[in-house]
Amino acid sequence: QLQQLRRRWLKDQELSSREPVLPSQRMPPMEKFWNTLFREQTSWKNVIYKAYRHSVFAFTHVLIPAWIIHYYIKYHVNTKPYGVVERKPRIFPGDTILETGEVIPPMKEFPDQHH
């Protein structure tokens, strides 16, 4: 009795040609796209894939960190209001103001002053 059970158990442990039955895995859309694109290898497909990979690398390793650093510097490092102040450009007689096109008139001369 026990030997028959052992034999049956051992026979049940053998896999048939249909086993193992694995559940179908859901692929992310981009992985599915690349898998269908690369069923047949051609040079232009490799160029497209390399350009895609390089652009993803540039976006994730250059642009996003640059945005984070820019945000941090802009809103957290400069704590004083109006901390970055530029001087206005000097205006001399005869200069033209770009926004209005107005020409600065010459200065009046005062004969009683010594300069």
C-alpha cells in the first residue's frame, strides 16, 4: 500500500510537456512596443532605439537634476527679498531709450559753475 502511494507520488512529480503553466505577464506599453519593433533586426531600428535611450538618459540624468538645482537655488538659497539687485544702465545725453524711442536731450550748461 505504502509503496504504491510512493510510486504514484513519484509519477505525479514528473512534468508533462505542457507544464509548467505560467500565468501570462502583463508588459508595460513601452516594453511591448520595443519587443514588437525588434522582432526583426535592422540598422535603422537600432539607430532609433539608441536615440531613444540617449534621450531618456539625458532627460533623467541632466534635465531633471538641473531643474531641481535651479528650483532649490531660486527659492531656498536666496532668502533675502530683492537679494539679487542689478544697477540700471547709465543714460547719457544723446542716448535713445529703446522702449519709447525717446532721445535724451543734452544737458543745460551753467556758466557760473566751474567744471
